[in-house]
Amino acid sequence: MATTDVDNDGDVDVIAAVESTFGDPDERIVWYENVDGRGNFGPRQDMTTHAPDTHSIMAVDMDGDGDLDLLATVGTSRCCPDQVGWYEQTDGTRSLGPLRLITTFSSSIDSVAAADLDGDGDLDLLAASDFREGKIAWYENTDGMGNFGTDAAGNPHAMSGLQIHAVDLAKLGQLMLQDGEWDGKRIIDRDWVAQSTRAGQPHVERCGLLWWLIREKRRLIDDSVIESWREANTSEEIIAKVLPLKDRPLSREKFFAELTKIFAEDAGLETWHEARRRGLADVKEVYGPIVGYQANGYLGQYLVILKDRAIVAVRQIRFSSHKEEEDNFGKFISMVKAL
């Protein structure tokens, strides 16, 4: 709710964001006129009947045209706004245009304010997240007309909160799959695609440049592993049984299938697990070749690209329907690889 002189008659009116009800499915923003300047208010008047998931509002002139617009926090959960945008008063008659999104946070927004933070004569946005993200950020009104295309350093707001349909996200994946080319036109430099989809540093082999690399993780027994077993006083009988696996990088499933064969006469894998509990060091984990790359985000959103097999797969979910124990969908990449 906000208070301001909506009709420019010198008294304070009231603006409110209204949730949908069974009798009225529209989520709207309305105002009530202070008819006599003494706190007696007239009937509800709509400013817009399309204001889904609007939480808090603030009356400010975001575009410098002399009438009051509405700065709003918005979210797909009724308790937790995670987006900031503004509604423009389009014609000076108290009608609002559609929401113009400014930014999205990865956690709930605690508060927002509008102020001229850079001294250029227009209103910028200041927003603070809750304790989970612990972020305070400001966004420049770049042209004085309510356009917030970049942050204070000139970077596009593309770190998070991408508003996109699954088919369009898949198109971005297809663009990467085609080495940055679309309909015969070069959109992204081929070398940049190649550099961003290989290991960008020596410390974490799964990290590209803003992509997670999909690599087959293998289990390996080599001389150093066997030596560590002997130092831990592992039975030579156990070591002799697993020597046929030495220097054979195997997937987790294949590795344990081989162990099952080896120890079948000794109550299956119990012999192996018992030896580990008594000091048997773990095998080495090594990575095989890159088979694809993926981007993922909050709630279990995925864009998966398997280049050699020409597969692009997308998975999305709305916050309002998300159930963490069911919907994070950690098996999605494995399911795509199994196609």
C-alpha cells in the first residue's frame, strides 16, 4: 500500500495492490480517492487489472514526465518477492502500463527505495535482499526515463533472474551447439564458444567460463592408490584380488559391478567395504573427455548441451509450484545423457 496525491487535488489518497480471490480472479492495483481531504474515501478505482504477484508499492516519478508511477516488488511466492519493477502511469489519467522489470534477486527482497544516487537528476533504484543473500545493490536509471539496462559498472543485468520461455532458452543452447552461428549468420565468435566450454583454470576440472562441463567421472586404481593401501596395512589378499582393475578408469557403475564379481564368493561387496572401514584409502577419481556442458540455477533449472550427440535439453519450474524434496531434479543431466 502507498499514500500519495493521486489526483493532484492537494490531499492524500491511497493506492493498494489487491490479490486475486475466488470471486475476482484478477490481481490488480487500485486507488481510493480522499474525497473531502478529511479521510473520507470514495469507491475502489482500478489503475490496472493485470498486476500479478505484486507485493509492495511506492509512488515515484520514475520516468521524469511529471506524473507518479509505481515502483513495485514482485514475486511468484506470496510471501517472498524476488523481483523489482515499475508500472508507468501512461497517460496522466491514473492508468498503469505493464510491469517493466528492473532486476531479480536469488532470495527475498527486504526493501527498496528510489533516490538520485549518482546526482544526475533522475531517480535510481536501491534494493536490499534478505539475510540469505545479504545483498544491497543499486541500479542506475540510465536515461532518466526508467530504463535500467545496466548496473553502475555498465554490465547487463544477466547474472540471474532470466525471464524466458523454455523454447527460447533452448535456442540459446542451439546457438552454442552450432558454435555461435544461427541461420548462417555468425552471432558469437567461434573461439569464444570453444574457450568458454573447456576448463578455464587448473583447479576444478568441471568449470568452464560460466558453464559447468559434463565429464565422465571415472574411478581409478593405480600404483599410488595401492601403495597407500599397503601403508594402511590392507590385506595383501584384498590387494591381489583387485589388481586386475589396476590402471583401468571405470565409471562408478562399472567399477562396483567389477568389485561385485571379484568378491562374490565373500558375501559380495561386504569384504571391500569392511576393508575400507579399516583404513583402505579411496580410489582416485579422474575425469574423462568433455561430453557436453550445462548451466543450472535455483529450483533445479537446467540448460544441457551434449555437443557430439546434438542434444539440447531444458528444464524449468516456477517458484510457486516448487517442492525442494521433489523438484530440484538432480538426475536431469543423467537422464539427458541416457537418451
